[in-house]
Amino acid sequence: MIIVDDQLSAAVLSERRSFPDDVATTWAFHFRLLRALHDPRGGGQLTQASADGLLPIAAKPPPELLMVLDPRTTTDQAAAFAIADRLNLLTAQLLAAATHHGATVALSDGNVGRSWPALFEDHGIALEVIT
């Protein structure tokens, strides 16, 4: 399994990008994708995806394209990571989901926090940064 961010989720759902493994995203990244698609004033890459009609498929993604991971299976671990590593919800949820599922994480270059490469390495999670 590979866990992707909001931008890569949009690319997968629009079939502009594929991965050689099952593709999933966290609830927080899925929320960010839907929030961006609902807000045409954003002006970013995801706003363009909204103009391309991606919202209906993103709202109910076909699991063969993109699975949205249930946060209930990882919330306890995410909370522990948040305290131990001083993480925000997005980062803690991503780290917990990758740990729980033994997944690789693929993120758009602009979504990688400064400390994330070292953090993921410390936790034994493979991180692929996509430019």
C-alpha cells in the first residue's frame, strides 16, 4: 500500500497518475482535497481539478482507485505520536496510518514538512517525494 496526500489523490482520481500498489489516503488529506474542491476561490492546483469536475468522484472515491483509511484504527497511535514527536493532526495521522498498514508514503514536494524526512526515517517509514 502507498499512502498519498491531497494533491496526489486528485491526480490518481483523475487518472493522471498511477502507482504500482494499492493507493490510499488519510481522512485528513481526503478532507483537505474535498475542502479545496469545494472552494473555487483557492486558486491552486486543486481548484483547477474542481473546474475539471473532480468533486463527485473525490467525494466518493472508487476503492479500486483510492481508499480513504478509517482513522479509528490509528487514532490512538496518532495521539501517542503527536505527544512523543510534537506533531499536528495531519502529520500524526499520516505517520500512524503508515505504521499501522506498513505502507510507503508518497507526498507532493510542497506538502513535505521540514522535519518529515527525518521523522519518517526514524519510524522506519519509506517516504517518496514527488515533484
